[in-house]
Amino acid sequence: MGPMPWTINSEIYPLWARSLGNSLATSVNWASNLVVSMTFLSLTEAITKQVVVVVTFLFHLNLDSNNTSYNRTPIRALSTCTWG
């Protein structure tokens, strides 16, 4: 992303609130980075391959249940099509 969040952040506040807005945004950014860096190694040890598989399965199950009205017939027709 580069400098874009900092540039946009400095432009969205009115002039009278710009310094407070930028300082609060910077503080939240640093605090978030601290939380991530303090918990990253313990989270990577706690998350196993099985957890990733279960979360992925539940995500796709939810995605599929949200798309039940979608007509899958053209996709199935493509899988049975013979080329050439």
C-alpha cells in the first residue's frame, strides 16, 4: 500500500481536527502492530493443520449454502463436454 493510507488519512479530516486524527490513527496503527507482533508466534504454534482444514471446510460450506439459488447446470455441462 505504501504511503497511500497516510496520504488519505491526512486528507479526510478537516483542518481543525487533522493533527488529532492523524495522531489517533498512528497510535491505533502502532498498537495493532504491537498486538500482532506479540501474538504471532504463539498463534502460529496453536494453529495446526487440522484447524486450517476445518475452518476452510466451514467457510466453503457457508459459501455453498449462500449460493444455493445459483444454477450449476452450465458448469456441469462444461465438465462433461468433450473437446475435439
